[in-house]
Amino acid sequence: MPRVKFLKFGGVRFKPLVDTKVINSYVNNLPENRRENMYEVAKELVDHNMIKIIPGEMSSTEDDSCL
């Protein structure tokens, strides 16, 4: 089972619903203008059922659990 991670910029917790390689490939294939904003990237991933945002949980530090 995938462990919960944090978005690197913003500290929002999420749970991957697909393999990390699938997420990375999807993001790398987005047009550059849709990769500039972490919110937009996260929204894309949520809209395509690749991640689930965990409401109300934030991280104030950056560590190895960050995407």
C-alpha cells in the first residue's frame, strides 16, 4: 500500500493511487505551462485519479516523504 506523502511546495498531504512512475511520466508529459504551478499539477493528478488529497493535513517541513 502506498504511504502518504506531502507535496513539496505547500505541504498538502496526499495518497498516491497509482505507481509513482505513472505519476512522474504523466507530469513530465504535461505541457510546460501546466507544470509551472504545483496547485495545477496536483489538480491534474486528482482529476485523473492518480492521487487523493487528504483534507486538513499539512506539513511544515520538507523531508524524504515529499514528492
